Amino acid sequence: MGCADGTGSSSDPDSAGTSAPGDARTGDPGATTPPPAPADGGAGSAEPLLVETTEAWGIDFKHQSGAAGDLLFPEMMGGGVAIFDADGDSDLDLYFVSGAPELGQSQAKDGPRNRLYLQENGVFNPVADGAGLVGSGLGDPGYGTGVAVGDIDNDGDEDIFVANIGVDRLYRSKGNGTFEDVTRSAGLSSNSDPKLEWASSAAFCDIDRDGFLDLYVVRYVVYDPDVQCTDKAGRREYCGPSSFEDRTDVLWHNQGDGTFKDISASAGIQEVTGAGLGVVCEDLDDDGWVDIYVANDGDPNQLWINQKDGTFVDDALIMGSSVNSSGLYEAGMGVVAADFDNDSDFDLFITHLRDETNTFYRNLGTGIGFEDQTAQVGLAAASTPYTGFGTTPLDLDLDGDLDLAIANGRVTRGDPLTDQLAGPWNPYAEPNLIYLNDQGQFRIAEAEARDFVRPIEVSRGLATGDLNGDGALDLVVSNLEGPARVYRSRPGNGHWLLVDAVDPSLNRRALGARVEIEVGGRRQMRTVQSAMSYLSSSDPRAHFGLGEADKVEAVRVRWPDGKQETFTGVEVDRVVTLRRGEGGP
């Protein structure tokens, strides 16, 4: 049996039409007004699980949409955030996506633009002109939406794909915090009308198990700025997807030589259209080949089952994950796939518009499919007043069950819950939500997460990662036309394990590897993946809360090509690197 090597935790740096996005094509979303979160979280004496550290950690990013009173549809959708190691120094950095002064214009040096923050000694420093992402003529020229992270050339450095309204961009890392634009040389340039190109979320995953990461790009609608929409009172309001034509998504195959080939047609992806917003890569039928799930806004969701020959079939309907239990398609925004009930398969969770519930699809077992069990697990009524976008699973209290964080913000006017926002944004602002999972049942955390649920803003992107190396996953939120917020998670007394699965033959992290642990008679399973939520990318390493258990019996890794290994001698409360070939059968 092989053993894992690892490092202990580091010190805590903080101790020093007539519709709107998500209209679901079913009519007006209604005027339901959620109650604001109590200022003290409902019980001020509770020990907080999250503490805001935005200012203390040096983050001053503010998203800008370019809104100038015309209520142009893209202004409402916000931008994503990525958590990854941009400069190869083994700590996590941050990348935020912004809009532009106006749709169709380039990001200006002294105006809205994407921004990279490099972490040094527990503080995040914004990169000025010098990193290819933000300056020296290489700054992203598009109106930014989403971001995906993955090592496209197997050189050990993580590269970045930026989804835009207009031409998307692919940046190859030089390994030192700087990047070069390789969009054209990689073959990702498009000759079609930029007006037609509205990409939202994107995901890197190896669809054919050849060792190179492919790229799935979700596209939203064919946007026409001349289309104007009103609400029931006849006031100008932001349009929704039903006012525009849907698009097909794009699947780019990594050729292994630095170039990508559009295989959308041959793979079958072009057979279905949808107003796509969220995407996650996961082996949802447990056959050893990665599948792709897409959350669509007002269209049936898609579950692209990998046929193992370069083609995919949309089996969302027959597998029970296309529509909700009432047979209605909903306004899908953010999506995650995770084992919320610790039964060794992956469930789905999708955020939706107010007056719809967020939806929890339980995986019924290998090859059986999914069932909408939102009400049964306690996620229905509490989510109805809110419009959810970004969402991420994390074991916030380190008890062995995955909890849920959700970033909320309306897309149509409602009764204002705050008067603190500039411009027209007060009627769109809502508090965010944290659900704690207790053996498959979810409850809203108020006092424990008061820093996270107290701000009333228009939140969109959401990502998670252990930013300060203390073994607990922190949260980063990107707010529409507002400041980003960072929340440090307090690990408390629970034990933890953070697994980095690496394939030395590929010279990179094994994105798509499945990691399962046995601890205290229970099993937990995670996938090494970064693409989830809404427009965002999280730290892909597999994080486990262990509760009171101070020993892990075994760690099993199923590598992306289906081969499996078992690792023993893994110690808790540390980051461990599991290298392929060093485990046992």
C-alpha cells in the first residue's frame, strides 16, 4: 500500500419582453418580497462559522456592468470569480470578471476590467499592468461573464478561459503570475457575428480520457440591444431570455498540440438549444466517463451522457433531471454536483428564480436516474422568496455532511430591502443563504453565518477554496455593480482533510479524479473539479470534514481513465498530495 505525503496547515493571516432573466417562460415572477436577514443573524450569541475578511485581506475589486439607465439585458447578469494558484507558489489567488463601459466596447485601462489578485503573506495584491489578464495590451477586451480554469497543455500551470459577450479569450499561464493570449493560435477565435456570441459558464474536463482537458462553453441567447421590455406597470425593465433566440453550446476538443477543434456538431451538442447559464462536469451514471450537466434558464436542463466514442446524448428527461417534480422547466442559474447524502453517488442542485424553489435532484443509484426531492430535504419553501445564482457545496461545520452556500439577487424589481446601494440597484438586492446539512436534512444557518447573510446586495458569482490554509473552505462572492466580498471560514474543533490528486505522467492535477475516504465507519466522496456554481471556478482539491474522527482508514482514488488506487497512512488536519502510481490496488 502506498502512503501520502502532505503538509500541515499554515497560520491564519487574518489573525494579524415582459420577462426577466429566469422567467422560465411561464409568466411574471411575481412580487414576493423575502424578509431581510436579521442584523444579528437571529441569535447573536452563536459562534460564527464565517467572518468577512475582504478589507483585511486587501481585496478592493468592484464589478461594473456599464449600466447607464438603458436597462440592457446583459447588465443584469454579473460576472464570475475564480480561485486558483496563478503564480505557482502553492497558495490560492483570485481572479474577478467585470463588464465594460458599454456593450461592444473594450475594457478600459482606467475603467471596468477584469482583475487578478496574487496572494503573498496572507494579503491579496492586485496585479497592475504586467499580467496578461489586465494590462500591457493583453487585457481582456470583451464584456466579461464567466471564467474557467484548467491546465490545457499539461505543463503544471493553470490556464484561464474567459467567457465574454463577444469574443471569448484563452490565456496560457507562464507560471509566474503572468499570462499570454493564445486564443487565435489555439483555434478558439470565431468568425461569426460577435453579437451572437454570448457565452456564460464554461468547464474544462477530459471527455475522451486522452489526458488532455477539453472545454465545454455554455452559451446563453442571441442578444439584440434593440429589444426593449417592460413590467406589468408599463415601466422599462430588464428583459429575460424569452425575448431572444436560444443558442447551442460549444464543445472544444483539445488536440494535444496547443490547439482546440470545435466538435459540437459531431458530438451531438448542436442538436439541442437552450438559454444556458450553469455547467458542471461529472460522471453522473457512474460508468467511468465524464458527463456534462447544463442548467438552462427557462428551458429544460440538459444531461449530456458520454457515449465513450466522442458523442453525447441528452438523457436529462429520461433520467429525471430535466424538469421539476411538477413537470415544469425552471430558471436554472447555478448548478453543483455533489454527494450530499454520502451514499457514494452524485446529486444535483440548481438555483432558480423567486417564486420557484431551488431544486435538489437526488441520485437514485447507478443507471437509475434522479428524483426531485427538494421538499423532502428541506430546501423548498425557504428558497422560494429568493433568486439564486452562484452556489457551492462545502462542509462548513466539518461534520462530514456537505452544506450549501447560495448567492442571491433579483432580476426584476421588488420591494427594496435596503437603501444602501447606488443607482437603481436597491429593488434588486437580496440577502444570501447558507444551509447546514444534518444527515441529509437542510436548515438555514442564520446566526452561524451572519456575516454572509447580513449584506443585502445583488450577488452573482460564488466560489470556494481554502484561502489561508487552515483546513476550512472560505467563500468569495462577486456582486453586481458592487464590491466583491470574501468570507473566512472558522474551522472550529472539527478535523479535516484536503486532497490534491496528481498524475505525474500528465504533469498536472488530475481534474475529474474521484476521491473517496473511509472514516469512522462512514464514506465520503468528492470529485477533483473546479467548474460549478454560476460563471465561476473553485479550488478543485477534494475537501473533507471529519468531525471528531482523528484517523482516516483509507483513501481511494478513481483516476479519470477509470483505474483505481488505495492510499493508506493518510494523516488528518493537513493537505495531502496523492500521486498516481504510489498507491496500492
